[in-house]
Amino acid sequence: MGTIMTIRGETEGEDLGIVDYHEHLCFDAPPWLLREDPDFRLNDVEKSAQELRSWVDAGGKTIIEMSAIDFGRNIHSTKQVAELVPDANVIVITGFNKPYFCDQSVWQSNESDLVHRCIQDIVEGIDGTGIKAGIMKGGTGYNTFNDYDQKLMRIAAKVQRETNVPIITHTEAGTMGFEQVEFLNDHGVEPHRVCLSHLDRNPDFWEHQRIAKTGAYLGYDCPGKSKYGPDEWRIDLLKRLIAAGFSQQILLGNDLGRPSYWRSYGGGPGLDFILTQFVPRLLSQGIEQHVIDEMLINNPRRFLTGI
């Protein structure tokens, strides 16, 4: 079934179990961002471990920590969290989230130097730890595909071609997903090695079906966050995609990158929301268990291992 690199080394695809494809456990948000929005201060190792434990106790096994270089990735803190919950597989990433988060050094650096840095994270390890990234990230802004967006996506494509790790992208409010897949494909990346995040921020069936027809994976990671619309929208969209034959291209996560989303910080819905509340609702609304297993187990295994 192939393997994927986790924080503790290569793991067999058959051992991944239930996967949360898009999450944040612990990071050091840029100071300017914290001044603008202090609700990005997600840096308490003990609270992160408490939240991760609740997810494992609910049945979760593998979690992808999506904090990119420009978003304040902290491999040392993430390692501590993983050590406190050793029965969880934690996959870490390299690459860049979106132009808005990137400082001037990204734009002033040669593209080849940034590609080399990301390849080092995958081949040698991150920041001298020996912990290797298993995912490449790139992203674009809201309805934009300008020079800055394209630079991040070119870096992602070059790293993927060199290392064969999968790419998980950031789509701002669910926009430009189709354009991302086309661009990456034009730069040599096969669509089945790409997953687009946050598509349920833009619950447009026509657009999602258009993306699914390319062979790319569709990432839904907003369940329980009603500020992005009710879960009714997401469930209706899932039903339509399943009926259209795309159940094997959907991944689920929760993208809880703010302490206000975590019960350990006094917020919600909590890291276990997908497993304890969303899945029961899917079942109650007619989505069968074998389809849920596809979205949580089989699809992420195929995406991550490339098999």
C-alpha cells in the first residue's frame, strides 16, 4: 500500500487508519499577524496534546500538521506534541501557505533557493532535527493567480516533481482550485497527487465537480465552523458529489488553526468534532459507513502514498 513519512519515520499506508487531512497542532504565528489577530496564538504544547488525545480517543490515527514555513511552523513544539500522544501518526509539511503570510524574504529569494530549502526539509529533515516533511504546500489568494501566487505554486510543483511527495494547497475561501490543478499539471504534477483545501468555503457543486473530473482530491475542512456556513450545505454537497461518482476523491479535516476552535483553550468545536459529531450526522442523513470510510481512511491513504 506504499508509505508516507511521519514525524517518527516512514509509515505503511495500511497503518494510517482514520486521517484528518488538514490540521494545525502548534505553531508560532508571525508577530505582525498576532498584532492583527491574536486568535492565532496556538503555541501551548500541553493543550495541543490534550486536544490531540481527544481526537485519538475518538478513533483518529493520522493527522497532517499543515502549518507552513510562512505561517510559523515550529517543528520542535510539534515534535513535543507528538511525543505526548505517541499513538497518533503526525505528518508535517514544507512549503508556503499563501502570499499574504509570506514576508519579503520569500519574494527577494531566488526560486531555486526556496525549492532547495523545501527539498532539504523532505530529504534531510527540518531545522536540523532529522524530522522529514511528508507533504508539500502551496497556495493562492482570493480569486487571484498573480505573480506571487504563481511563484508559490511553481515552487510546489518543482519540489513535487523532485521528491514525489503529494501537494496540499491552500485555496482562499475555496477559490482558484481548478486553476491551481491546471497550473500544477502544466508544470508536471499529476492531478491525483494534489488535494485542494477549504473547498467547502465555496459550496458550489458545479465547480467541485469540475475539479473532481481532473482527478484531484477535494478537501473539506470546515465542518462545525458555522461562520463559514451551516453543515447542511456541506452535507448536501457531499451527497451530490457521492451521487455523481466522486466519493473516492474527498478528504475530511477540520483546520482548527485558532485557539478559539479548541476546547482545551475554552472554545470549540474541538479537534474530535468530525468523528464525534459530524460522522454521526452524515450517517443519520443517509451517507453510508463504507462511504465515510472512503473519505476518512481509503482516500487519504491513496492520496498520501500515491497508490
